[in-house]
Amino acid sequence: MKLLKKWGADCDDAIERMMGDEAFYYSVLLKFYKSGEWKELKEKIDKKVYTEAFRTAHDIKGVTSTLGLNPLVTSVSAVVEDLRTGPKTEEQMNRLDCDMELFLKKIEEFCIMIE
């Protein structure tokens, strides 16, 4: 918990939203970690299936918000916005690539703390 807080997560607020059930918080946190949903997001973006990628990114944003994983919320929010209408220009595609790269770095930090 201390590492997550130091990283920028608001675990206390998230646990409070879960009616103070710290064990439940950890179970949801681990479920998110093990889901590999971010890998699916990367695959969908690589395949240029932007509508599906948007839904996945939006789901990740919701889960990370609920869990108080603020560094992930910030980075995945940028990806969600990039995908909202789908990248249509090279500039938009480059922005999506940069935002996705930042998101994957934040996921890597998160995974290191959880393992």
C-alpha cells in the first residue's frame, strides 16, 4: 500500500468508496493486474481497431479511477481522448503512439509494485 501511495495512488479514497473493505480493494486491484486488459488495448491499437480500443481504454479508465490509480488514470485518459473519434491524421496517430507509450510505462511501474 505504501508503494502505491508513494507512486501517486489514492488507495485510502478508493477503499473508502469500497465501504472500507481493504481486502475487497486488494482483490479488485489484483484482478485488474492479472487481467492484462492493457495488453488487449495495445493489440487493438496495433490492429487499428479504434472503436474496440476506445471501449477497452474507457473501461480501463473506469477501473483505474475506482482503484485510485491516479498515474494510470492520467495516462489512460489521454489515450481515451485520442481514440474517442479515432486517429485520422499522422499527427493524431503520433500522439496516440506517444500517449500509449506513456501509459505502458505507467503500467510497468504499477506491475513492479504489485509483484
